Amino acid sequence: MYKLKQREMVLIPIPFSDLRSKKKRPVIVISNDSYNQKTEDIVVVAVTSNIEKKEWTILITKNDMEEGNLPTDSMIRVDKIYSLSQLIVVKRLDTIIVYPGTYSENVDVNKRLTIKSKSGAEATIVQVANPDDHVFEVMADYVNR
């Protein structure tokens, strides 16, 4: 099983306060890598796209990301810290790094994803392989480029 790393952003199911239902929400892993490797648990802090400044929040933007991208500016909720099993993580937020070159492709994107050029957009070109199809067909929310 893949062990999560400190600073990774992942989705987990978080129950509503009445415990009747739950919703997938992003969190940032704050426990260190040694702890994450040795135990089945992780310590995380909640992230919300509600950027209203409140006590106990820290603004995070796409410029703060080491890897990948945020779809929108968000707030880290330092008053919402959880210890939970790594097994309940629904998904790691994925990043694809594309190296410089020209690619002939038709790409279907059907999951949350960040597509990032290693050397900038000017050095990476995707041309349509099948002119009767889209170069990129996006069938998911929160796809970043």
C-alpha cells in the first residue's frame, strides 16, 4: 500500500456534524513521513474553498502548491485537524508532468487531474491525432492545466 507523504493533498469522506451523511473533502497531510510510514494513520488539516477570512484559517493559493494546482483559492482550516486511517483516503489529487516535445494525441480526461508542462506551455505542444475528435475531451470537474 502507498504511504502518504507530508504536504500531500488528498480527498477523504468527512461526515457532517449530525453524522447522517458525508461528503468527499480535500485535506492536507500534516503528519511527518516517518509517522506515515510506521503507522496506518495520518494527521490531516481540512481545506475549504470558502475563502471568507475567519479566525483559525490560512489562505492557500495555486502559487503555494509544490506540485499540482488548486482549482480555486482556498483556506486551510487549522481548527479542523483529524487523525484518521490512511485506508479511508478516497484519492490522491493527481498530477501528470508532460515533457517538452510535440505530441499527436486525442486525450480523454475523466478524473480530477492536473496536467503540467515540465518546461512551460511554449515547449510542449499537443496536436490532434484524429481530426474528427477533440484534442482534449474533459469529462471531469477540477481539471487543471
